[in-house]
Amino acid sequence: MTTANLSTSLDLPQPYLLFLGDTTEAGFAKTAFGLRDWAPEQCVGELACSPDAVTLGLPKLTPAQARAKGARSMVIGVANMGGRILDSWMPSLIEALEAGLDLIGGMHTRLVDAPALVAAAERHGRRLIDVRTPPPGIPTASGRKRSGKRLLAVGTDCALGKKYTALAIAREFKRRGVSADFRATGQTGIMIAGSGMPMDAVVSDFEAGAAEVLSPDAAPDHWDVIEGQGSLFHPSYAAVSLGLLHGSQPDVIIVCHEAGRTHVMGMPDYPLPSLEETIDLNLRLGRRTNPAIRCGGVSLNTSKLSEREARELMAAESKRLGVPVADPMRGGDEFERLLDHCLRA
């Protein structure tokens, strides 16, 4: 596999065994959860190296058992702070190679930079596939307004539903007969879609240019639904959010937030911005490359609430903010109103 394939398509060996390492926070296992939820037919089971690790509810299999059930690769399904491959994972990763599975990684630390993994892969004739590798030749942004329509999922924080929101909106646009493509910007989305741009691995000067490459000129009625990254308010990851916002030139933004989350995940000293602040800042900065940008609504992750609590909160927030508020994973009338608002002329 060459890096150029990341801008077109990927040939990933499927089905997968999903590796959870020793991750105890579900938000840091978003790759594994994303593949389970959006490509379930390609996931045969899960493997952890700690009894305290999160679970996907899939069969717990050793690499040899997964290989016997048809798995062809093991995906590192976690994304810790800094994207590091931990020493505690190495025995499990090497065991997967020994069992005849290729390894797929989306970490900032590349599989091919780990000598022990390279040696094991060569010894057993397996592949090390690093998804988080930008294609060569990314240009700086031109700022030219491109044809077609674009929707970008933005958020108050990381790991709260931007990918799920974009996937759900793209799917529902298509069901309505609207020409639409999901544009992946992170490792999980790329694994699901088979193509995309690993935005957080792009050198900062080329972020906006990468977003332009990801979403080229299209037919006037075509929508690119773009997965967001990070948050403009995140003390670590705001740069990728701004580059993606400027380069994608969205006509519509959907602001994503998890109900009940009050602080940046993993950074308790940093409170989250309000939804009003998030809408305002994204619109103000987005107008630099698309003066017509507007907010199509709020995507509220209500997974920790009951059905009644979720519906009441969505109704109250919609009334307070004056825009549709929905949980795309719950669907319903709220989501239909959000879609209508995104598509209005």
C-alpha cells in the first residue's frame, strides 16, 4: 500500500479483530467503537491486554481464535493522548502477527517505526499498515471557492460524536435522494469509508490545503459531509480544527456536544465552551473563506440519558438556541427537522 492510496481508496484486509489494549475510557477507544457501529459485518471480535479495559460487547478472542473465524487483520482500536503505541501492548501485537494477522494502526506512532513489530512482521510474512499517513504533495490552500455544497461537523471537544454525526447525515441525505459523500478526516472514518485524509497528521501549513484536496469541486447540488476533528477550544488540537474549517469552506456547520460533559476529556482544568460560544466562534472564523456559512443545528450525544430525558433536553435546547437540536443516533422528528434545516436554500 502506498500513501497516495489514502486520498483515493484503501485495500484493508478484512474482517478485523479489534484491539483495545488496556484502555479504560471509552472515549479513547473511539476507533474500535466506530468500526463496531458502522462496519459490524467486518468485526469478528475484540482483544484486550487488561481485564479492566473497556469492552465492545463482541466475542473475546485470542488472535489465533480470530484467525480461525476468518479475521485477516487486527486493528489497534484505541487513540490515547499523543497516539502512542505502549510497551504493554507489544506482546499482544506480536501474538497477532504470529497468528497470521496483519496489523492496522491509526496512531501517531507508526507501526513501521517499532523495530520489534517490523522484525515480527518480516519473520511471519505479515503487513504493517499505517492509516494515519498523509499523501505526498499536499498543496497550501488556494482559498478558491469550490462548486458544490459542504457540511462540516464541529464540536465543543474531541470524541463526542462528530464522526457519527457526519456518517448519519450523509446516510440520511442519500436516503432522501440527495447526492452526498461522507468525507473522512481521521483514522476511524478512513477505515470505515475506505478513503479520506488523516488531517491531524498533516503539517499545519498544509491543513487547509488538505481539506481542499479532500473536498474538491462537485456538482452544484452535491453535498460533501465532512467529519470534523478536535475543537477550536481544545488546548491541544485547535490547530487542526481551524485548518479544516478554513479549507473545507462549509456552507453549513453542525455543532456536536455530549450532554453532561463539562470539561475537556482528559483535561479537568479546562471547562468546555457553551454551545452559543461554539456556534459563534465557528461562524466568525468560517466566514473568512465562506461568508455565507450558517449553522444547521446541534447534534447532541444523549447516549447517557433515558429516552424521555433525551427528548426533553433536545426540545429545551432547540427552543433556547433557536436551531434544530437532535441526536442522530436516536433519529426521530428532531433529526428530520435538522436535516430539513441543513438542506434549505
